[in-house]
Amino acid sequence: MVNNSVIEIFVGDLSNTEYDAVVI
């Protein structure tokens, strides 16, 4: 959406599948 790189890192750190689905 905004910064895929930043979001990916944030999601990866949380290891949340729900957010991961949104990123993908």
C-alpha cells in the first residue's frame, strides 16, 4: 500500500498471518 518494504518488515516481525495476507 504505502511502503511495502516497511510493512513487510513490520508484518514479518509480528509474524501475523492476517497482516501477511494483506501484504500479499
